Amino acid sequence: MNDQPVNDQPGSRGADHSPEQPRDLGHPLRLGLLLPDDDPALATQLAWAAARVGVDLLAARDGEDGEAWTTLAYLASALAEGGDPGAPIDGARQGAGEESGPRAPMDLLAIVSAAGNPAVLGRAAASLDLLSGGRLELALDPGVPGPLDASSEPPQPHHAEDRAAESLRVITGIWDTGDPGKLRFRGEHVTVAGTPRGPAPAHPLRLGLVAQRRRAQRMAGRLAQSWVSLEAPIGASIGDGEGGEEGIAALVEHWRRARTQVDDAAVAAGRDPREIVGTVLVPPAFSAGNSLPVSMLLGVAAGVSTFLIAPASVEELEVWAENADRVRREVADAREQAGIAVGIRPSLAVRQARVPGIDYDAIPSELDPIEPGDPRYGTVRSTYMRGGRPGLVLRPQDAAGVSAAVRYARAQGAPEAMPLSIRSAGHGMSGRSTNDGGIVIDLRAMRSIEVLDAATRLVRIGPGAQWGEVAAALAPRGWAISSGDSGGVGVGGLATAGGIGLLGRQFGLTIDHITAVEMVLADGSQVRASASENAELFWGVRGAGSALGIVTAFEMRAQEVGDVGLAILVHPMPDAADLLERWGEVAAAAPREVTSFLLAQGARAGQDAMAQSITVVNRSEPEAILADLQPLADVAPLAQQQVVLTPYAGVVVPSQPTHRGRGAPVTRSVLLEEITPEAAAAMADLLASGQVHFFQIRTTGGAAADVPVDATAYAGRRGAFSVLAMGSERAALNAAFAPVEAFGVGNYHSFETEPGREPQTFGPNLPRLLALKREVDPHNVFRDNVVLA
Ligand SMILES: Cc1cc2nc3c(=O)[nH]c(=O)nc-3n(C[C@H](O)[C@H](O)[C@H](O)COP(=O)(O)OP(=O)(O)OC[C@H]3O[C@@H](n4cnc5c(N)ncnc54)[C@H](O)[C@@H]3O)c2cc1C
């Protein structure tokens, strides 16, 4: 739905105004078709012709001979691809499962029986929303019997309406994925014993009610985002003849009365009538000649904005199209003269949850915003590590959108007056890619992965991609880029910081494979940086990118990587210091094809201390892999072992992109040149302190250490081991960590949440980095991760 929100406008009604006669509410005018449910061939011809003549909306209704879902799913797919809906649908066209599939060229309205299972309806709508690229809206129709009704007496109209109202509530609950609990609902007609919520529609999805009777119209006013009228009053076909002046007057009066019911109920429920869109079917008798434009023009003045006709032929549709242009023009002129802004008032829930200081009406619509109160908010508010409550999440689709987002955020006073966070895939350890009350620029929509030059294995990757997605995309070519140990981590966060990965000892850090970046700077300008363009920025972005701008694309050179050996070895750890020292010695001495990460856990209630290594051996011959693994297996007796041969894409697999982090993480990082007996003893004490609930050592060094310290902003080249400790109590963790830190030669800022550690992170590169920062971001706009002030 292409709806721009509107705020108060002079003379318009709002929840704080008393009810009055309906008037033009400024909703976008939409002229559409209701497709026949009993003639699939005509429905297809009409839909195709509708795309040609520029219809705003296609509606399909459940009927005896067809289901609205089936019709619209088929048409959404065919029309979105620009194909002929008469042709069969192939798998490539389906597009389901994508977060943003191809976009249908018009809005789609599914008018479905309110007697269906509402949980199923809600989920089906979320799928069709994806398939149509966000063009769907849904209306429940109490007038269409459900499958169970056929075998028994049809329910009384008021029972069917009550059931529809309960179903509206259930569907809203299914879409409320911000609530982690199962949905339970006990109504008079609908019961949901406990079902997982979701999926939420990926786009705003209007939920309406077909309301012929006053009772249902009042329900729509209380609960729905649209009311739909599909029947004409008897008076509209009498008087001075069908479609004549008296008939038009009767028809429009019928709409006006319905709208009054809707609006009065809305105001009584504390809502604003401008939240509720009016959709009517213009009866066939009014579809010809001048009756159609006149009834539509009068209808707009009575608070209706979406007009459907049900043409009997393509020719009838073409005549309608000529009238449609006139109506569009006249409505636009009338609105301009009356100073009526076009848009749909956000719901009360959304308005109440708004954060003062953010001008929600000024958000550029291409930024696909999500704000508190939006049912999709729960899917974007938090990150993997931290729960957040931002006032606004902007979701640009491209570099121009990122630029617009930066300019918009700065116009709201960010970051001085409100927090500003940049998010790629939301796996930041610091959790700073969300915030409370501020703005998040979420780059997840920018996740394309394309090959620029196959001969040199040059690829271009969007920041919102997860590394697991990158691995899967490169695997068919036998390529890989060393990233980290988790496929859910985002390209944007990791490739601006370093990238200590499971192929790292052989291929170095992820940043060592970047050949160019495209960025948006603090002033919103778009730049490219490489060894030959903006070379200083290119230097800085590889290690401190998050403090310099927003990377909108990375160009990187992949490596040829066949199947690799992946081993998981578990050792009991009665003597932690001994095991850590031995493992460190063996892991550092191994050939560069071997990269090992070690997870260690002190003794806990009922559990002995243990260590688990995850090791990648970049060789394809099983014997060679086992030979390389043997020294690691020998560091201590084994409790479990598992070795598999897998593509690199089997090592890092993508994860669920919706995060439900809570609280705020506390982590500490240090880089060690070697694990000396003293350092091992300090780490054993740390593990025994009870202050650490996650402890990992990653081997780095190898090829990463071949690169001079001043070649990139990343300064931790001397570190052969990256140590990460995660706790829950900051002061206690700091105290327990200090003895380990004493052996350090720096830290990795992606694993560090303690503020003020930039001197340790950037070491000798810090003065150069500060000078660069002053040049490209003098007002310190990008301060949520590394602070260079
Ligand atoms: C489970 C897990 C495993 C991990 N394993 C490894 C590992 O093995 N090796 C390793 O090196 N790291 C690892 N990390 C750390 C990870 O690399 C960083 O936390 C990284 O920032 C996450 O990237 P993201 O895009 O998912 O994060 P986000 O939370 O989206 O972003 C984190 C920060 O990066 C900055 N940022 C994000 N996108 C951009 C952009 N496009 N341009 C500029 N700045 C940006 C922002 O300041 C943001 O606050 C791991 C993290 C987790 C949670």
C-alpha cells in the first residue's frame, strides 16, 4: 500500500472532534475492479487489461466457484513479473519466501469469508503480502458462508458479524510478533488454544471488514482499518431509473449513512475516522455513461476513497478507464483547492507510541519506515544481543536511500539530540545497532551478492547480507571469503571492523580482501573509496569503518576454496590453564590451512569444566585433514569428536534475521601474541571467577600478521589470539578480566563493549585515524560503535 501518513489538517476531523457529516477524508483515490469469482477466464482477461489501462486496485472475493486467495496469488505473481497471467506460473516467478519480492503493479484486495480459520487467514495474508511486494489488503466478509456453514444452518447475520470481529482480533494477534508469547483467544465464536505468532506481514497490511448492516459498520469503526460495502441500497435502482439522478442520490446517501456509522463508532472508540478507508462497489447500473464519474465524485465527498466496479467485459473496463482519468483529475483539483492533503491517518496505537522530536510526517516514503505501534515493529526493534525501543527504523533500499536516511536523521537532531544507530544484520556484540528512542538505519534490504568479474573472483556485496548468505552464494563457484564462525553475522558490521574467520590463518582478515567500498558520509554524500580513490578513507574503513560513514557496498576478492574439513573436538578440562596453554601452542604451530577457535567453560552447577574447539582445515583429502587435526585432538583426552568434509557454506550457515535480544551485553576483548603459562593461568582464574558465561579464543595471526600494521586502520596484527569474555555484571567482569588484559597487545573492537578502549584497539594508527575522522565526520555523527572524538 502506497499510503503516506497525514497529520492534522485544518478543518479535518480527528478523535478529539465530535462526529459530523462525512466528508472527503483525503485518502488516496483508488479506482479498481472486483473480479468475477465464477469465470476464471474473464477474471484473467480483466486483470491483464486492468494492468494495461492503469487500474489502482484488483479485488477478488471468495465465492462458490473460486477463492480470493487463489485468484490473487496467481495474479500477483504474474502481474509482478509483467508476464501474461494467461501463461502458467513457473517456480522462478513465485518469489515467495523473499522478504521483498517483485511488486504487483496495483493494490490487491482479498475479500475472504470471515468464517475461515483466522490464524490461517492471517498467515496466508502474510505470504500473499510477500508475493505481491506489499500491495495486499484484506477484508473479512461475514456475508460469505464458510465451509462448515454449508453443512448446517447459515449463522444469523449478527453471529457472522460477531465472528468476523473476533477474527479481526485474532489476525491482529497473529501478526503481533513483537509479543513472544503464544496467541491465546477465547471468544464466543472463535477460540485459539495457543498458537505461535507470525509471520507478520513484511509491509503494512490493511485489515478491513465488509459491513453492510449498521451493526457491522460500527464494528468496522471500532476495529478495522477499512470498511467495505459491496451492496447497493434498493433505493439506488428505483426513483427516476437505474443510474439516474435520483438513483445516484440514493446510492451516495447510502454510502454517507454507512460512513457516519463507521465514523461515529470510531470516535466513540477514541479513534480518528481518517484511520479508516472506505471502499464501495459501484453497482453495475451506475457503471455506464455519466453515472459512474458523478457517483464517484459525490462518493469522495461522502468519505469514500476506493471505488470498485465489476465489469462484464474488457470493453466495459476500457470505457471505465476513460471516466477514471476524469475523476482522478477532478478529485485532485478539488483537493488542491480545498487544501486537503492526501494520506491515511496512522492508527491511534501508532500515534500514541510516537517519540517526541521525530517528525514522522517528513519521513521520505522510500525509506520503508517502521515505527512503534506498527505490528512489524517487534521484528526490527532489537538486535541479536540487545533489546531496544527505537522511535523509528528506516529501511533504505539503496545508497540514495541511505543518503536520504542520514539527511533525515540529522534533520531530526541525531545524533546530538537523539541516538542514531546503523544496522546491517544486527549481530553487533555491542548491541549498539539498536537504541532507545532514537533512529535506526537498517540496511538489511541491501543484501545483493553479485559477481563483477569471474576471472578475478571479484564480487560486490550489500552490507545487509549475512555471511552465511555470502558463503551459500559463492559456494557453487567453489569460492569463499573468510568471515567468522557464525553465518548470521552481517557483512556491514564485520567487514568494517576486521573479520577474524575460520579460514583466517590462511587468508587473513576479511578486510584484507576488500578492493573498494561505496559509502555514504555524514553529510549524506555518496563516495567510493579504493586504493586509487579516496585512498585515506579506504585505509580507515578497513578497521574503523563504523566511525567514518555507512558502507553501502563492498567489492571483495573471493578465494578458491573447495570442500574443507570441519572438526568439533570436546575435552573435559580439569586443569584449564594446562589445556589452554597446550591448545594455544598447537593451534599457533599448525599449518596456515588450520584455523581453530576454542570455547571454554568453567565448572558450573552439575557440569564439569570443558573446552570445545571448532577447527577448519582447508584441505580436501581426509587423511591430510586428520593429520592436521591430530595434534589438536592430543592436547587433552577427548570426550567427543566429530569431523566432516563440507563446503565452507556448511561451516557458516545463515540464521533467522529477526532478532529477539534482551538486556544489554557486557563483553571484553584482548589480543594475545601467545598463550604463555602466565596468560593461561590468568584465563583459568577468569573462568573460575564465575563472572564469565561465554569465553572464546580465536586464532588469528598467520596471513593477517603478514600485513603491515599501518596498511589498514585495523591495528591488531600482532595478536595471534583474540580472546572474548562475556558476562553480565560490568564492574565484576572488568575486575576479573584485568589480569588477562595485562598480557594483551590490543583488542578487537567488535568484541569489546567497554567504552574508551580505542587507544588499545587502534594503537599506533589512532592519530592518523583521528585526523581522517575530523575530515570526513567532523561532527561525530557516527559514534554508536567506535568513538573517535
Ligand atoms: C554470534 C556472533 C559470532 C561472531 N563471530 C565473529 C567472528 O568469528 N569473527 C569476527 O570477526 N566477528 C565475530 N562477531 C562479531 C561481529 O563481527 C560484529 O559484531 C559485527 O559488527 C556484526 O555485524 P552485523 O552487521 O551483524 O552487526 P550490526 O549489529 O548490524 O552492526 C554492528 C555495528 O557495526 C556498524 N555497522 C553496521 N553496518 C555498517 C555499515 N554498513 N557501514 C558502517 N558501519 C556499519 C554499526 O556501528 C553497528 O553498530 C560475532 C558476533 C556474534 C553476535
